[in-house]
Amino acid sequence: MIPIAYSAEVAAARETNAPIVALESTIITHGMPYPQNVQTAELVESDVRAAGSTPATIAVLDGTLHIGLEPEQLLQLGQANDVAKLSRADMAACIAQGGNGATTVAATMIAAHMAGIKVFATGGIGGVHKGAENSFDISADLQELAQTPVTVVAAGAKAILDLPKTFEVLETLGVPVIAFGQDTLPAFWSRTSEIPAPLRMDTAADVAQAQLMRAAMGVSGGQLICNPIPANDEISVEVLSPIISQALTEAEVQGISAKDVTPFLLGRIFELTKGRSLDANIALVRNNARLAAEISIKMQK
Ligand code: PSU
């Protein structure tokens, strides 16, 4: 038996077959500092509700897989320091051992699928890290998109990554990469990149239809919706490039590796931009949550 608990609002939504949007928790524990992490998680949840869907923030607490957190659980998670960062490899072990863990994109997709949730909003997926030809550091998020049928709404992959290689791998894995409303892929904190979008869609209904068709055809896996950050909130590539390079050099010098790389880089970029990267990150997650809510409603029709 899997120890699984639904929040009151998610349980109610499941009973009436109402739309639900999954939300991850690694962004809360490893992606943003306290208290902005908790404030953002609350805002994102209210954005989903305001758009007519139900938020389900996913995390493992004391060995129970939670699909939807009550407000006090969210606060507890946002203040905790000893929470594991869970992916496909270690989520089951964490549950079996009664541990606490925040779910990455990969783990959240698995949990969402188990709970019958088809849409999930996050900030940016993990991908191929710069220098991966030596480190082999490639996020398990990419493999998950290839096998688990959940539509993930993100502002692309995080711009600390090697974006061209990340999208090459997604192509190899057969993951539909869909730019929402534009012809180029967004680059997380910036609206555009030089990478042409493999697919473009302009409405939530089209995105929902594409996933339903994939399922009907028996083609495994999800799809990645790359939703550009709102224009007023973006940070240009010119401003960010030298900052990302500096953070990457520092990570190398300090020997940061594996699961610690992404949180270290996000933290340093936050410091080097004097908080601007966090404001942009918050804006893009909220924007993704609103689109995911719309897609979840179309998916349910
Ligand atoms: N989006 C954000 N901030 C984050 C993440 C996503 O705006 O911190 C998290 C997601 O949980 C994603 C993880 O799965 O970063 C990627 O980590 P890694 O590069 O170690 O695979």
C-alpha cells in the first residue's frame, strides 16, 4: 500500500472530477529562499484557484506522499532545512523509510500521474548542464517527460543549462516541445532564445488536444509547454549571461556537483542580480500556473 494523502480541496476536486494542476515542491525547498518560497507557493496556488482549477502541491512528509498540502504543511516545508530533493531514483525509498522530501519535476510527474492529474506547472525544467560532456550531468526530468503522460508548463529549461543540448536530448527522446504563442523557445528569465521552437501552439485548447491525442494513440510520455515570462518581468540575455558565467565558474572552483549544482547556481544568481532573478522567477511560475489551470480545464472537457 502506498501511503498517500490528498488535501481537502484536492479530495473534493477528485470527487467531482474537477480540473487539478500539480505543483512541485523542490522550487520551495531548494529553488527559493524563505520566506519568498512560501509566499510564492501560496500565490501560485491562488492563481490556479482564480483561474478555475485546483492546486495540488506535491511533497513527501514523514513517509506519506501528499497530493495537495494544507497551509500549515506548506509553511513547515518552506521552513525546513533537512528535506531531500527527490527524483525518480529516490522517491520510493524516501516514502518507504518515512522520510521528508521535496519533489523535482520528474518526481512530481510520477506522483501526479499516480493521482490522475494530467497537468503540472513549474518554473523551469532541469536539463543538460553546461560541461555535461565531462560531468555527464543531465537531469532525470528529461527522461521523465519521455515516459510519463503529464503536460508540464515551464518557461523552458533553466537558463543556467546548456539549452541547445537540452532541446537536442528532448528531441531524441521524442518529447513534444511546444512554444506557447511564439516561434522561438523562451530561456527562463528571458522571453526568447535563438532556438527555433519545434512546435508552436497559441491556445490552451490546442495543448490539451495534443496530449489527449497522444494518449489515444498510445504514444507514451508527456509534453513540455514552454511559456515565455511576461515582458515586464524578463531579464535580458545580455544582462544575465556574464552573471550566469560567473556563477558557473564559482560552482566549478568550489567543486559543487550533482543535485547541489542547480540550487547553488540559483542562489548565486539571486545574490549577483540583487534579487532580480527571484522576482523574475516568481513572475514566470505564476504565469505558468495560470496557463496550466486553463489547460487543465480544457483537458477535463
Ligand atoms: N523551477 C524553478 N526552480 C527550481 C526548479 C524548477 O523555477 O528550483 C527545480 C525543479 O524541481 C527541477 C529541478 O526538477 O529544479 C532541476 O534540478 P536538477 O537540475 O538537479 O535536475
